Amino acid sequence: MGYWYSINDADFRIPFANVDEAFRRVRDQKNADGFVSPTPFTLPELLKQVGFTANVDEATGDVVIWGGNSKYGFRFPFIAVLGDLVPNGSYVIWRGEEGADFVRQIVIDGEVREQRGTVTFA
């Protein structure tokens, strides 16, 4: 059992100039969280290993996170370590499995902040 979150919406782009540092931070967070799988060679592959869907924008080389899921918000720290590497205003919105519980991680002044909310249908 557990409570699952999935990415409902995202505008989270890691600029090409910051991809190497982002790789190091996600790898270090992965190791700190006890993942025991071998580390892949690219940031999108590493992000996939820890539950995200990401791709490389062929025009810019930026890495774009656009999907993923997380049990109990376990993936939230992976976004948090990237705050100062992405543009201000970048965000990921997580939706709870029941569809009413939302968490937005938004970058403000290089720091990832979490905002929680619910949706109620009348």
C-alpha cells in the first residue's frame, strides 16, 4: 500500500550549461536515498532510473522533465536539489492518486518551494 503522486503538469527545463552539475546532484541524491542500481551515462537515463520521464531538447541540449510518479512524494528531493540550476518560475505539479491532492514545487530565487492544495468539486 501507499499513496502515489504523478506529475500533472511541468515546466522544468535544465539548461544545457547546467546538465553536468544536475547529473552530479541527482546521482548524489540517488546514492543518498539508497538506490543500488548502476549509474547510467546521461541525465535523462538517470532521471528515468529514479522515476522521472525526461528528454533532451535537440535544438538546445536542455534536459526537460515532463513526467514521472512517486510514492509518498519520494521523488520530491530530486527536484529540490536542482533549484539553482533551472530558470526562476520553473515548476512541477504533482497530483495525488485520488485526483484532489496537489503539490507544486516551484523555483523562486533559485530555491524550490513546495505549495500544497486540494481540488474540491461541487
